[in-house]
Amino acid sequence: MKSRRFPCSLFSLQVLFVSHVILGIPLSLSNPGLDMFVSTCRDSKFECGGISLGYPFSGEGITPGCGHRGLELSCDGGATMLEIEGVRYKVLHFSPVNRTLKIARQDLENSLCNPEPEGSIFDSTLFNITSLIPGYANVTLLYDCPFSTGSYGVLNCNMKGTFTRTCRSSSKE
């Protein structure tokens, strides 16, 4: 008995067709909520001072409901500002490729020697981005911290002398 073989091109066409049917299911059939979110919020952007940001942020230019209320952006004299838990930050840079945001505390912009320094603790629930949107993760940000134990940085403050600072303490020398 002679077996019949499919020509290579016909087999490839069948695999392509089956792959298209399996992988080409419209998003609305798999997750209607995500489809509605994406179609409504995809192009919704806040723009100020050469910085353009969308989800998960909220602010002028972003469709209401498309961003998190706790991540409200504002434009102040051409500078993008972000307020988190009552502390204002200036947005210095956004990299859409790396998905990173570089921010600086506004109260420390002119001098690191704030007479009444205030700690910044982010509520981690603020950054719990819905699991519907892949590619987001919580990252803990540490600044002015030594890479190894015993490593210190020195800040010179004219009004209070020299301070040695680490992540957890500051002591006058």
C-alpha cells in the first residue's frame, strides 16, 4: 500500500492556518474587560515638558478611569510633577524602552540640607498594578544608600555642619 504524503507547502499552510485560528482569537473573546481598557486607554497620555506618560498614571490628558488616582501628574512651569503620599517629585526622565521613571524630590531640588527632612515611604498597594496588564512589577527604590556595609556618603550643610548619612541613620560629625 502506498502512503500518501502532503506536500511540504500544503503542510506549512495547514500549520499556519491552525496557528492563526488558535492564536488569532479576538482579545474581546478572551477577556472583555481588558479589551475595553486597552481600546479606551491605549492612547491616553499626559504630556508636559517633553515627557509623555500614560497608564498607570492619571492627570490632565488621561481619560478618567485610565490611571491610578494616587499617581496624579501635573504640569508646573513646563516641569512634570508627581505627588505620592503628600510628597512632590519632579519627573526628570522616562524611558519607555526600559519602563523606568527617574524622579527627584522637589523639596530637595535646590539643597540637600532641608531644615526639616521628611522621609518618603511609598504605600506598596499604590503600585499593585492589575494582573490584567502584563509587564508591570513592584520595585523598591533606595537612594543615598551604601552598596556595602560600612560605606558612607558625606553631605556638607552650611547651616548644620557636616553630616554622615546612610540609609538608616544620620549623625553629626
